[in-house]
Amino acid sequence: MKLTKGSHYLKIVTVRTDQGMMNVRSLQLKKAATAGKGVGTQDRLIVLSPLDFSKLEPVGHQVGVEWQNSPGNMGHWLNGESVTWEFETEREGLYHVSFQFSTPNEGSRVFIAANGGTSPLEVSLPASGEWHKYQRVEAGNLSVKAGRNTLTFKCATEVSEGM
């Protein structure tokens, strides 16, 4: 591309006409207190962001990182698409999962599983009003082992779908 002298703006747009389901800004895991035990001061907050995911599925996915926002987010989710993160914990136990999302659409659901678990958290999302108007959702607790783990976040529409 040859440009003339001066200021120029580059606009990148998609040629797709179907609409995505939601945007996800970040997920957080924090060691959950259990009966008779509190949370240790050494337990750190684990933040999973668009910067550190390890896998997008299926191949040819539509989910992508939108960098025009600060901070960036993962957008253009279609039914059945998922993102997986790898992370490490010092202690096993229950970890509370929360995340920030935005969507103008009603009827979106997400499934969140640790280490390929067969009992994922299922969360129904309310409409946040518009794209990039974020809400935090407290999704629940997942069992996590000490050491290396995976967390998979899968999007679904009206029909309930497992992992």
C-alpha cells in the first residue's frame, strides 16, 4: 500500500454478516474458603486474559482477540466455540471462578470446566445492554489440583450443551 505524506487511519472490518454472542474480558480464579478452613494469605488471584490463552476450538474458530479495547477482550463467539487456558496453582482445592462479559443478546450460556471435568459450571448470561458494557459474573467453584491445570470456557446459545 502506498500512502501519501500526512496522517492516515486504517480501519479493519470483518466481511462476516452473522453476529457474535458475547465478549469476554477476563476470568479470575481465587481459592475458595471451605468449611473449617479459611483462605491462606499465600493464595494468589489467578487472572486469565486474552493475552495468555493456550487453545481455541474448533479449528477455523471465529473467536478472536479485540485489541481496540483497553483492556482487550475475546469477541465474535459463535455457538459451541471454546477457549482453553493453562495455569498453575500451588494448592489443590475449590477455586471460585468469576468473569467479565458483555452482550446485548439474551439466552447466551457458558460452560466452564477445569482439567476436562465432566461437571462444568453452567452460567446463563443476562444481556448487559450493549457490546463493551461489561458485567462481572460469579460463576461458582471448580475443583483444581496443585500444579498445572487447564480451564475451558465454552459458549452456547439457547440449547444446553455440555463440554
